Amino acid sequence: MFEIRILRRYEITNKLKSSIYVASFITGILIFALIEVIYGANPYDVMSKLFVKPLTSYADLQITIRYAVPIGIMALGLTLTYKSGIYSIGSEGQMAVGAIFAAWTAYAFNYIEPPTSIVIALLAGALGGLLWALVPGILKGLLNVNEVLTTLMFNFIAYSLTDYLIYGPWRSPRAYGFPLTEPIPKSYVILPTDGIPVINISTFILSVFLMYAIIKKSVFGYQVRAYGSNPTAAKSAGISFLKVALLCLAISGAFAGLAGALQLTSVHNRLGPKSWSVTEGLGYTAIVSAWLARLEPWFVLPSAILLGALINGGLTIKAVLGQPEGVVNIMNGVILLSIIAADFFINYRFVIKVRE
Amino acid sequence: MGVNQTTFFMKPHGDENNYILSVTGVSKFFGSITALRGVDLNIRVGEIHALLGENGAGKTTLVNILYGLYRPDAGSIKVFGNEVRINSPKDAISYGIVLVQQHPMLIDKMTVSENLSIGLRSLGYLKSPNSVKEVIKEYSIRYGISVDPDITVSNLSFSERQEVELVRALMLNAQLLMLDEPTTMLTSYERKKLFSVLRKLKDEGKSVLLITHKVMEATEISDWITVLRKGEVTASRPTNKYTLDELVKLVVSDAGVFNGVRSVKFDYNVVKSQSPEVLSIKDLIVVNDVGGVAVRGFSLAVKSGEIIGIAGVSGNGQKELSEAIAGLRKVVDGRIVICGQDLTNKGPKDRVKAGLAYIPEERLKYGVVGDMSVAENYILKSYGQYSGFGLINMRKVIEDVNESIESFNIITRGPLEKVKALSGGNIQKLIVARELRSNPKVILAHNPTLGLDLRSAALVRELFLKAKADGAGILLISEDLDEVITLSDKIAVMYKGSITYEINKNEASRDVLERAMLGLLNV
Amino acid sequence: MKPQLILALVVVAIVAGGIGYSAGSLAAPPPKTVTQTVTTTVGGATVTLTTTVTQPPRTVTTTVTAPPTTVTVTKPPEKIKVAFVYVGPIGDYGWTHAHDVGRRYIESQFKDRVETYYVESVEEPKVYDVLKKLVNEGYKVIFTTSFGFMDGTLQAAKEFPNVIFFHCSGYERWSNLGTYFADLYQLYYLNGLMAGALTKSGKVGYVAAHPIPEVVRHIDAFALGVKEVNPKAKVHVVWIHAWYDPAKARAAAESLIAQGVDVLAFTEDSPAVIEVAQEYYKRGTPVYAFAHYSPMLKFGPDVVVSGQLVRWESIYVDIISKIITGVYNTTNLRNVDYWWLLSENAVELGGDFGVPINPKFITPLKNFKVKEKISGTEISVYDLVMMRLKQMSEPRPSFDPFCAVNEPIISQDGKVLVRPGECLGHEALWSIMSFVDNVVGSIPAGSS
């Protein structure tokens, strides 16, 4: 008789840990390949188009980057707030307001030339996101109002603010009455250098370094970590909750606003209605990215790229393989679940016993 | 699943001197650190066996191996002479080996019987809350355990929770009960009660492995003592074959340093009457978490160079008092003045600035951030000193931490190890090192040596005396009467939220204080 | 398994995939052009397209003595790969479904010349990425069928000058990007005539989607129809700020009925409004309604009077024919803008195809007599509707609701929108953002 037992692991090496993650990811891909076989597709064809092409075709890689960069930048901001024990889901709204601020800058200072114009647009976006996050921050810090609710509400208010502008004062006279703003001036449009979105990629990488420094090296990051893992001890050491709440939300807001400004200047170039807005719901995807990265700034790099690749893969499934939306959801589900399932194998081990 | 333990114990074979558990040559390494090396341990049926050693000697590692939480790198474990592999607590339980957890995992909002019912069910022992009640009633008669099965766990004291855990172990048919530092949080009365239960268990033929760092405790209750030092067994023989001095030397690795608490040579110069008051508390009223008045009209002054001890049975407002002084609990009425500054309504930060050091009672909750490293915890109150341009100079921190690790003899794998991996005594040493390094003017210490081994406790006390000599005023809230008597210049007894009795050091005796603590004496 | 082994497996997999991919993407032979005749039937009319393309002379230089030769090759033509990008699922039974009917129609009509493909439920901001992938897969003609696809389609058109793009309902064009739209305002006007005749309370309701020119234009046309037969009746508008939201549409319809409205028209992609009307009818309070976009007669057989239907296939057949014949190429689409109406057979009156007016309502409409505004003769509303339908279906329509005949068309705020003898042109209709004077309600600015 065989007996399989699931036992808790009390010690694990980093090497084993990382190989469990890699193995889980590959298992996810293999399970998805199996599902494709059942679906009736040629798994070799599917796998090469989904996982090989993005690495060999530059045009395909670009699509991944276009989503990975904003997701990653926002996830970095969330990493900080989540470490402090504050569960903001407001990146979406902060991103939208970041785009509004960047757009305003572009319309108001249309005479400024690049690169100054780009820099001020990005900074304005960061400022916008920061201000938008400040209200939930103050409510949390002073009155301990649940930030999950306030940040979610502020997302909707941000959508409404965008709607107000595109249906009202910012509605372009040349859009035949459609709810659109004017395209931002050319001097504010970020163009790729030789086909490579250099500014976007370097902003992302700089953000990783910056967030790493904030969390791991700075006094504030120290306070945040102390607060997040033991609020009582942090309080008795005199760390101010108001400061932690306010700054965490402000910084994550600034990162989200920066992402919004970046998407406006490099991808969308104007504001429009919610369904085709600058945010595209990426503010919510960033939450997944932050947790997938285990709240470690370095790991946001691969997690954001993975999520960007999944969005890209979803488009490939529909546009290239001609498979329905459902298959996209299966792919996302299978691969993300496999990675999350790795935690189980990190915490537990299987023992097979043979008994007479 | 599993072996039916009853039948298992009915037919012991390969009996070697009737050992219920026999450990031979067990070693365990964590990277380059040796936790255990070649440890032998033999426990007989119907024996109370003490495993004695300092913090960090490897006692807890050994227990974790016996309970299937760690796997040994070498050596064998036999139960009644049969070699076994213990891969999980479930395995251990199936062999009749049960660990009575130091911090029982109980669901606060459920009753005792519901908790036990759930806990047993998850292990495959189906018991309804009603049948649990029956069992508890039976045990209360048999062993003198007095838990009310219908009471909600949140209303239980620490010792009552421990009793619940003991009941759970017995319901699992434990033949060998392992207790890891069970008396750490107990008052002397509660400790006596626990020991009487253990003796009754022994009379019924069950075995007990008592893990402790307290020499006196080991000699008081055990039949056999095995001494563990730095991961190795230094002696193992019947209790009556040791002398006290010999035991102390066996336990403490560097016996020369240790001279006993009372012999520390310091000036007990009487506090000069003109010494400034560093802490003054006037008519303080504080409420507890459920809104009851915990501190009522408490007044006290601590002068520079003075130690004032507050004795009392726990639960008489000491916790709320210390939290109020530290700035963690709102004051309803009254004043708290530190070094001349009225800080009644200020936060902890201002109090730290004014020169207050706080050594809290629940060190894991208030004292340290378990998920952060030793170094990061070391600077919890002084990170400002290590920062420049908003960044923390980790190199300098580590230099200082290493110094403290050495001078305070903190046993750790290094400054980057997470604090939660340290033993309780070493965490306390770290907190004391942190709190005292900035030469505070006022030290508020609540049960500062609780759970510390002899040498660490002596070190902490020595440091208090040194701080006193340097002019600090110390408010020592402690349930350890000997400690209060030894260290304090003046002793106040706290009963039901206020000071009911005061006595000078020279006049204090244990007997008088114990009566005062029970509210039998008034000023 | 050891991590090194896993890593090795991944590397092997990637390398194998890469080789396979490169092998698969070796270039296909270049297309050849040929003599070809295409005959197709569009909405009853037969279109014959004939193209003859001769390959340019080919000089052979290997043999000195050989004279230059001209070669004409006739072989089966390459199929044009045509893709459609939809905003919703093809099963939505509304907008996307109507476009997909058009796609299937051209697939069957041009079997030998085109192969079609569609991508459904594409989020609007992601259209550019989808277009990139489609171009990469070799699609040469791509239709994008949502207004929100406009910017992405323009960007793709600029980036891929060798591909023909057509965008539905937008206004941005490029040398290889044309636009097309089939508008329903004439039908709304005809519905308005019937609504004006059927209302007893003098209150007609309109459940409106988003405050954009398309919807405003339809409300105005509807109101002009109502006014023509019933000058005292008012059109009450409620905005629901959604293209598809049955719950909101239902609530809006019920609130209008509560205000005394007894005839309803709407712009929303579900039959919710019709279902409400049918429920009221069953309860003994007749409320009538006009179907929108797809055949909804079956959802309210007792209450659907008529409605608006679309035939995208008319436009698709025209575009594809002109691409096959070379009329349209990647350089001359800058001014190609389809604005197709009744006369092009792109839209149809009725609650279902072939049923312009629910027979149940023919008698009451025949009994309601009005004075025709141009000739001044008395005529039944039924005959008026049929006359107007005929006038607007002529190749050169002799009537348009936005032409003011004897009296000016006045806007809500009292301004003259159209002076007598003048008409609103395509440009003006395309961007109209004011209500005519018998509309009750306002166009919200700054909310959605």
C-alpha cells in the first residue's frame, strides 16, 4: 500500500525555491498546451506563436513592453503601500488623473519643446497621481478610514472627472461632437527611438531602482517595513502612522500618475471615454503584478513582463489563432494559478510511504 | 490512518530499561552553525525528565526534531526500542509524543470545548464538544485541572490556556508530554499548580520532558536531569546526583563570568534627596481594552539614580500602566511628566526624545518587528542617527550591532538574521541592548528578565544597576519578587490599579510583599 | 527535478520553437494579377465588375538572340485576406452581429476572391496591437467597426501603407484608410411620423444612449417626424449613458411611462425597452415602441410598430468590389467616406426584415389623416410614411427630414437651425449637437 502525505516544510533553500517557481511556470504552460490539444489546436503552432514569437519578433515584443511598463511602474508604487499594510487599489484612478495632468500641461504649455516638454508632462502626471492619492491617505492616516473603499471610490471619481472634461470643457471642436479631447501637441508625443520605446523602458528601470532604494535603503522605507510587519512595535518606537499612510499613498499615487502620463504621451495621445481610456484597467492588473512579485521591487520586473506577455498572448489567441475570448481566460487562469500554486510546494512537501 | 497507539503501547518489545523514548547521537546543522551534536537522551516510563540549558543551547531544536518539525542530520530515535522516523507532528502524536505548545493556537471567540473539539478533529480524533466537556470534568477530578469548558477562550488567563493545551495533549493519548519552558509566564501559585498536575500524570505512568533554563525548577520537580550546553550533552543523571553549584557550572558555558545575581558589586548608595525627578506620574487613570478602569489614581515619582520596583499579581493594571507611560495607551485623567516635560498627551516619539527607554512585557508584540533583521530592530528607536540624505547607513549599523551582539552575548546567526528566528531570551537581550545604548534618563521595564536564562537575566540586571549608577531613573514592573527585592531602592505594590503598599528596600521581605500583593496589607 | 535540467529543457524548447517558426515563415510566392470578372447580386441589383490586368513586359537577358517576349498568364487569382475587428461578441444580436452578417455575406458572394476572418471582443485601446498582429499574418484589407478604434486604426494605417483599412463611424482618413457609415436618421424620421399618429397623451419617449451627434441626430429626426403629424406632441428624452445596459434602459422606459409617455423609441443594443412596452400592453396599458438596429419584432409582437434595420453588406460589397477591381488602392482612400442611407439600400424600415410596418398598426395609421406639408393635400399617415420612404429611397432622394420646406426648423433654444428652402448637409448632421424645439430634455455636457 502506498500512502501519500502532505507535510509542512520548515526549511527551504533559495535554490529549491526558485526552481519550484520555474517548474510551476513551465507546468502551467504545459497544462495550457494540453488544453489546446483538447480544444483541437496544434499545440506546437500555438506554443510557438504565444511563447516563441514574442522573443523572436521585435514587433511582438513591443506589444508586451507597451503593457508591461505601465503595469510595472504602478506595481512598484503598490509594493510600497502593501508593505506598509495599506491595501490601496487606487492605481487605476491615480493613473487616469496622471494622464489628465499631463494632458493639461501639454495643452497649456504647447510652446515648450522636447525634451523639457516630456519631462514636465511626466512630472505633472506624477503630481496628479500623488494629489489624487492624498485624500484617501489623509482619511486613512487621520481617521483610519478603510483605504480599500476610498481608493476604489476615487477610481470612479477619476473616470467621472475624465468624462466631465471630454464631454465638457476639453471636448475637441474638431471631433464632430464626439467626446474626445484634441490630440496633445507633437512636442509632447514620445516616439520610439529606432523602434525601441527607450523612454518608457528606461523610466520603468529607473523606477525599479528608485523603489528599491526607497524600500530597502531609505529611512522612510525602514519605517514602512516596520509599520507593515508590526504596527504596535513601530508605534512604540515613535513611527507616525499618519506619515506612513500619507507618504505611502502619495508615492504610489505618483508612480501611478507617472504611468498615466507615460501612456498618454507615448500611446494614446488624447483623452477619450472610459471604454478606450488611457488606463485600460491596467491599474488593477498592477495589483496582481505587485503580489506576484511578492512585494519585492526587483521581482516586479519579471512579474510585469509576464503580465504584459499574457495580455499580448491574449491578443494573439484572438487575432492570430482565431480562438475565442474563453481560451484567453483559460490561459491567464492556468498560468497565474500555476505560479501561485508554487507557494504550496514551497510550504509543503509530499512524502510517499510504502506500507505492508 | 496511523498506528493505533493504545495497542502499540500494550506490546512493548525490545525493551531497553523501559525507555519510552531513546535518542542516540542526534545532530542538526543549520548551514555552518551546529545546533546539536551527538545528543543522547533517554526517557523512562513514569519519569519527569528535565532538559536543562541556557537560551540557545539547542533545547528547542531538539524538541522540534522530536516533534517532527525538523529532521535530524544524524542519529536515531527509538520509541520503546523500535526505531522510528518522525516526519510531522502527526507522526509524533501517533507514537504518543505530544508537545504542549508554549503559545497555544486557540480561537479566541470559541469556547474551550469547541476549541478542543476542532483541534482534535483536524488530527483525526473525532470528539464532539459535549464529549469534550465530559473529559474535562473527569480530568479536573483526576489531575486538579480547573478549566470551565463553556468559557470563551478570550477570557482565559495564560495559565488557563496552558491547561487547555494540556487537556488537548491528554485527549490525544499522550504518553510522553513535552513542555517547552512552561513556567515562563506563570505566577508562582500557577507554577505550583502546574507541577502538581505533572506529578499526578507521572503517578499514572506517563512521562514528562520538561524543557527549562531554570536550575531551581529542574531540581524542584524532575527525577532526572540532562544538561545541554552549546548543542552537546554535558551531563545526564538522576537529579539527586547533582549539587546546585555543579549544575550551574554545567549549564553555563563560561562559568567564570557567572557569580550569581546577588554578588554583583555595585554601589547601592542611597538616592540623594536632591536628585531631580525624572519621571512623575500624578493621579493617573487609564482604562483597559474593554473599557474598564485598569489604573485608578496612580501617583509615583522616580528620581535620577533610583530604581522603583512595582510588585503585583499580573492583571492588576501593570500592563495598562506601562502602556500609558510609553504613550501607547490614552490617558483618561492625570499627568505624566518625563524630565520636566509634561508628555501626558504626546505620542511615543516625544517620549523617546525626552529620554524614555521602554522594555515591554510582550516583546514580540511591542518590542521587535519579527520579520525584520537583528540589525534593523537594533535601530528601531535610533534610525535617525544612522541616516544621511534620507538613506540608512547599514554598514555603520552592522558595526554597532556586532559590537552589541558580542557584549550582550546575543546568540544569532548574524545581524541580518530575522529576529523571529531568535530565541525569546536573545530577543530580550537585543531589546535591552537597544534601549540602554542611548543612555536613557528613564527606563520603564516590564518583566525584563521573563524567560531569560540565569546568565542573561544577571546581565540585564547588571545593566540596570549600571544605568542607575549613570543617573537613570528606573521603573521596574515585575512579577518576579526576588528581582524586585534585589534591584529596587523602593518597592510599591500595585493592587487593583493603584499603589496599596510601599516599603523601602531594607525593610522588604518576600512574605510581606506576597501578602500585600493579594490585597491583604494597606499603606 | 534539478533546476539545471529544467533550464536545459526550456532552452531546448525555445530553440526548437525558433527554428520551427523561421522555417514556417519562409516567404510565399509573389501574387500575380489576372483577367477576372466578378458578378454579384447586391440587394436585388446586379453589379458586374470586369478587370483586365496585363503583366508588364519581361526582358530576358540570358540569351542575346532571343527577342523580348510578352507573356500573359491566366491562373486562379490569389485570395485577398480580409479581416474584421469587432468591439463586441458576434453573438450580441446588435451592432457586431449586424457587421458579421455583412462579413458572411461577402464571404459567400466573393468565395473565390476573398477569405475573411474576424476578431471579436477587442478592447478599444488595444486595437492597434491587434491590427499589428493581423498585418503580420498577411491581412491586406481590414475593417474596424467601432468609433473607439479610430486612433488605433489611423496609427496602423500610417505604419502599414500597403494595407487597406476601413473604419466604421469615424472621421479620420488617410491615403489607405477610408471611412463608412450607414445612418438611420431617415428611419427615425419615418418612425416619428408613426409615433406622432399613435400617441394619445401627446407625450413620446426616447431612451438615449450617449450624448454624441449620432444619437442627437436620431432624436431630432424622430422629433421632426412626430412634429410633422402631431405639432402639439413632445418628445421626452432620458439618457442612460451606455450603449448596452438593459437594466438602465428598462428603468428609463418605466420612468418615461410614469410621466405619461405612451410611445417609445430608443438607442440601446437590447430589446429591454420593447419588453417593457409589451409588459404594459399585457397589463392593459398600451405602450408602443420602435425596434432599434436588429429585428426585435418578436420581443413585442403587440407593441412594435416599426423600427430601424441596417444592411452593412451593401457597403461591404461595394468596398470589396472596388478593391478587387482596383478602384480602391492603398493611395486613394483619403476622401473615401461612405455615408449610406435608404437610397443605397444600406438601411431598411421595419421591426423585422421585410416587415416595414407591423400589420396590426396599418389600420390606425390609415385612419389618421394629416395635411401633407409640401402639397397641402390630406393624406393618411400610412400613405405619408410610404410616400416619404419612396422619396428617400430614390437614387437622388426628393425628400430629407432636415430640409426645411415652408417653415424653418427651430432648435430648442429658439434659434433657427435650418432656414426654409435649405437643408442640413452631411457635415452639419455629422456634428449636430442641439435638439429641435419639440424635444423635452437637454444634452448633458460633462457627464457620462
